[in-house]
Amino acid sequence: MAKKAVVAGSSGLIGSHLLQILLEQAFYDEVLILVRKKLPLQHKKLTQLVVDFEQPETYKNELTGHALFCCLGSTKKKTPDLSIYRKIDHDYPLLLAQLAKQNGVEQYHLVSSIGANINGANFYTKTKGETEADITAVGISAIHIYRPSFLAGDRQESRPMEKFLNGLMKVINPLLFGSWKKYQSIPGTTVAMAMYKQSIKNATGVFVYESDKIKQLS
């Protein structure tokens, strides 16, 4: 039976690697990506849909298939306006989950963050926690939540500080073991592969993976 995957956030560090995996592997026959502007990429399995997340009526009928992967997200530096940040990290992922549920999508895969906590005092980790809770309440058959630590890998945009931290984490990682192991940095490719591998399984329920578990799954 033909399988379709939908990806939101396919131009980011994790999303771009995930897209490549989905196109290369035979499990999915169709891959739909929701984009703000088309990517310079062509593939026989790939369909690109330019969307405005504020206008769900223009794309809601396209959110069908086996799995929806949400890799949307921003940073404090990139989106200093907290209301806009919340839209990107909470409102849009939740809306996608609601539309996916309406259309019978079987799985929802969400990239969250280490430290996500609905009761936390920090705005950013609290928002992640609220996103996880609200999406879980939607009731999709299988919900997979990934909480990576510091993401390692080359991004499209220049981030000098992240390049510095990438090097620093290579020194610190060996010192983080036991209960601290989940704070080791993790490559975006590793998260993407874990997401793909979990999506081809038939497990139902709600699953939450910290960084150390994500590495095992990949």
C-alpha cells in the first residue's frame, strides 16, 4: 500500500536531513513538504506546497497520509518577538496536528527540545512543554516526541556562535555520562534517522525520546 509522508520545516537542520532520508528510502512513495518558498530540489516522489500557516483552508486537504513530521521551530535571536515565536513553536505545530487528525493521519512526529516542561519557569522550555501536551491531547494514534539536546551540524544560515559551541561540545561530551548523557550534543542527521525509523513501525501511543534515547533509535 502506498505511503505518504508530510514534512513541515524541511529547510532546517533536522528537516533537511529527514527529507533526504524520506526521498532515498523506499518505504514512502510520496513526500509532501510544506514550504514558505520552494526549495531548489526535484525528485519523482517530492511535491512542494507553498503555504501560509495562517490560512489553513488553503492546504488542510493536503495533510493526508501515513505520517506528518513537524520540524518547525525558531530561536530567540531569530524571533525575538515572543508572540511570533509562540506561533511558530506552538500554534502552527498544534494546528497541523489537528488537521492531520481530521484527515486520518496515523502518526505525528514532533521535534521538541530537551528541558521541555509545561510547568517550567523559562518561556522557551515552557512553550515546548505546552506544545507537547496540546498535541498529545489531539488524539492521533501514534505521537512521537523528540527532545534533542544541542544540535550539531552545518546549517544553511551563518551562526558563528553555534560553530563555536559545536567545537566546545566535542570537548564536553565525554564528560557527560550517566544521567547527564542526554545533554550531550546530537547531530541533526541522527535525529532525522531516528524519526524515520520510528515512522516505519506500527506502534501506537505517545512516545517521548530524550537525546540519549534518540541516538539509540537511530
